[in-house]
Amino acid sequence: MDALVDIITLDNLEQKLPRWDPSSASHLFALVDMGSNGVRFSILDLSPPRTRLLRCIYRERAAISLFDALSGPSLLFPDETIKLVSRTLARFRSIAIDDYGVPPSQVRVFATEAMRRAQNATAMLEAIRAESPGLSVYILAPPVETLFGSVGARSGFVDVKGLFLDLGGGSVQMTYLDSYASKSRVQKDSVGPEVAAALAGQSLPFGAARLIKVLDNSDAATQASEISRLRGGMSEAFKTLCAKFSSLAADAAEAQQSGAGEGGKATPGLDVYLCGGGFRGYGSMLMYRHPVQPYPIPSIGSFTVSGNVFGQTKDLLEFNRSFDGKIFGMSKRRRAQFPAIVAVVDALIAAVPSIRSVTFCSGGNREGALMMSLPREIRDSNPLTHSGDGMESSTPSAPGADPASYQDVLDALRSAFPPDLDLATTTTVFGLQLGALYARQIWTQLGYDAETNASAALHHAVSCPDQPGLTHLTRAVLGVTTCARWGASLAPVDEQLHKNLRALMDAADPDASFWADYTGSVTAAMVALVKRWPRTPRAIQDKVRFRATAEHGKKLKVQLEIFINEEAATGVDLDDIIDRFKCLKKHKHEGKKVTVTINPLP
């Protein structure tokens, strides 16, 4: 490529990335991903203290397939495609700079496989720069695309350990990432674990758009040859990663010996994280055929299935061929590419022994580029400790007060659980690290009364702006628990959503919905006496305290004692506090019983 083409490599990454500065006048960044299947544009707000959340404030996709546009053996972009792309990027640039006020120095365009392959990539870049003078356009070297894709996918989680694959239109990348090793500083590599993963990562020229052309337009012998190359390349990529990362090799050996695949965390096996449009399409198909229907969470991000479910490729391929209806999250183009996507999935399954779980990710190159522009302490921080849009209390404390901390609120709630229950390992807001997020919502009015607040809690957990760290399970637990805090009295239109969220929870842990109802009921009893965010650390325990014991046998019997300050209880109907636990009776948790008694606070 000629000098006009600016390529980002691992060596010049520091110089090419827009750097985040906490003292900057603006924390808005605009990024464009010129992928092989489409051109995606987003504006993100990295203002502290929410920097780690990568809050997206604008997003748009232009349905321009650069890979399909490459024509002839010389792989040239047609003039009309060059004109369309350059004008589209000029419009994106205007939206970012003129409408949103993004500094020009914080606008970046990244291009991938199609631009790497195009013989007239220079003509495309010249047209873009003529329409948008000064616009920074970079072509990503394959290791950088692997880096951005894996780190972007990782951005949606608290911690990860597993294989990362990104399926685009022109290529598929595989690498391995272990954030636990990063935090414990086990890896001494000065380049950092993410870059080490990118250096070891493998890029194969078998994207969905490229492969479907082979499957649709080639004879049987050519198809068989390409599929053989794909499978061989996937197998070699996995072996290369095992040779580079001892923890991956050990997990693979253990999984192969035990024969994992059911997806349980206690079961040996490998966890796989998938991003890119092709894999998200496969996840949308799995979501459409999930046992819980209608599936209650619309976002594909953090949707998880077991290895066995993931491997049902023949059934999914036949369903895609025979079903004429609409599948949520899948376009006609993605449906047409599905045989190619399945071919890549089959190659992955053949190459990787005993896949335990597969998680589909919403993040990609844009999020990965911004994550790499952040200091490591922010990149490695737990996103659930930050407050997301609408998820924090609007008035957490009065001015000048000595407010209680989230820990004080959570400690009060924890005291209502039997001491022999290990909350750290339960499927509750405590065991899933959701305590801070839940505490922020306890006194937040999402509606006008208890009924509308209960409904709003469900819908907010399901459809609130993407909060990194929230999986589908944690969204369900957060929504059902907060709904119980407001009494769980729902209109018929919300009953199905509530039922399906509970089904997701109980599929992961049969006790999950019981403890969600219990946590919400205890919270409701607490707020009957503590009407707002506590002004002081003692504001809760001076009014109400809890003590619980449990009998374990054929039936779990929880005895909860609530101790109430007589002055704080003035005018409060104590029967109303007992009624705060009625959702436990409503849902008839078989094998579990809760008895509540109220006593004066000593």
C-alpha cells in the first residue's frame, strides 16, 4: 500500500489512538468501524467517574457491504461505492463535530479486512479526505483488529477467562484473554496481557460474506477444499494459543479428559466469547429458539448458552432453511449468510475440546479502541461499582449530612439472611456483585406508585442502557428483586415478562427466584421505616434491625425477626410490614417457608 494509507500496528498503537485525559475539556469520542459487512458509527461519553462504562450517546449503522462491493479478480471498489462511503463518512463527521461537539482530534475511522484487500484502497481514502478534510482514517493490521475486537468484547464484563472470536464479513479472529491474570499481575510481559493476546491471536480469511460466496457459487470440490482449510486453520489457531498460554492448555487438557459441555461453572471446560455480526446472528437464532419464550431480554450482549446448546448446528441450519418468519435480531442478509456462519461454528467446535459455555458479546472494535486508550486502573476496574444511566439514587444524601454508604445499606439487608447461608456464592444481588446497583434503586421512584414502580423495575432491568457487567442472568435477578421491593403487584401485561425472567433465573439456580423475592421483601420492610436514603450510618439500625435463622431439612424454614424502634413505628401499621412478604406466598415456593415476627428494638 502507498504512503497515503495509514496503518495502525501494535508498534504504533500508542501514537495513533486518541488518548483519554481526565482533565480534558471534552470527553466525547466518535468512532467509525468500516467493517466488511457494514459501516458502524457511534459517539461515546467517557466523562469521569463513568469512564469505564463507555456510555454510548449516539449510534448508527450504514448498510454498506465493502466486501460485497469488491469486484473482479483485482478486488476493486466501484466508483459508486467509493462515493457512497465518502459521503456517508462526511455526514457522520458532521453529526459528531457540528451536532454533538466532539473535538475533531477525538474522531477516528477504522477500516478492516475489505480495505486491507482492496487494490484501490488509496482511491477510497482520497475520496474520504476530499469530502472530510482532516478526518483521521486508519487501516487496522490484523493483530490490532484482534486486539480491538477482543478488548471490546471484554469491555462488557467484570472478569473474563476464555477464548475470544470475532466473525466479520471478510475474516475471523481467535485469541485468548484472562483478566484474572492481568489483575493479579501474573503476567510479567511489559506489553500487557491484551497486547500479548493480540500478538498470539490468529486471523483467518473466512468471514461470513467471503465464505457464503464460496458456498453459493462454487462446485462441491471447491467447497469441500475451503471448508477443509477453514477447519485446519481453526485447529492450528487453537493449538498456537495453547502453546502461548499455559492456563489455556491446562484447561483444555482437563476438559478433554472430563468431557465437559453442560455449561455449569463447576464443570471443567472452556468458556468462549463471541463477537462480530456473524456470531451475533447465530446467537439471535439460539435466542429465538430458547425454551423460555418469548425470550424476555432483547439485547444479544451477554446472552449465554451451554456448549451442548451451542453445538446444535444441524437443527439451526434446517430451521433457518425452512422457517419463513422474522427472527428478531437477524436481517435477510444475515439469514442468507447463515450456512457460512454455521460452517465457522462447526470448525470451532471441531477444534476446541469440551466447550463449557458460549457468551455472545455486543462490544467490538470501537469499544476496544477506547478501552485501550484508558489507563489500566480504569480498564481493569469493576464496571458494576460505577453508576449507569438512571441506575443511581437521585438524592443519595442531604447536603451537609454524613450519609450512610452503600455498604451500610447492604449490611442491614445482609443481616436478614441466615448466618449459615454463604451469600457470596448465592444467585442473589449479593452473590452476583449487584449490591451497589441494587442499593441505588431502593429509594428511587421509577413510577408514580408501587404498581408502576414494580413494572418499571422489570422493564428498566431488561432494557436500560447497556451497563457493562450485567449479564442476562444478573439483569433478571436485579429486575425481579427490585420488583419485589415494590410489592410485585403487576398488571397482566407485565406478568408474562415477570414469569419469563423468573424462569431464566431458576434455570440457572432453582433457588434464585425465592431469594430474589425474599431480598425484595426484606427491603420493602426496611423502607417502610427508613423513608429515604439514610442521612447517617446509624439511621437504619436505630430504626430497624433484622435477625434470621434457618432450619434445613426436606423444607427450608427461615425465621425472620424484625426489631423496630417504637418511636419510628409511630403511625406505621405493623401488619403492613408483614404484608411486604406477601409475594413469597403469591409465588408458592415449594419446599421453602418464611415466618416473620416483629418485636420492639431493644
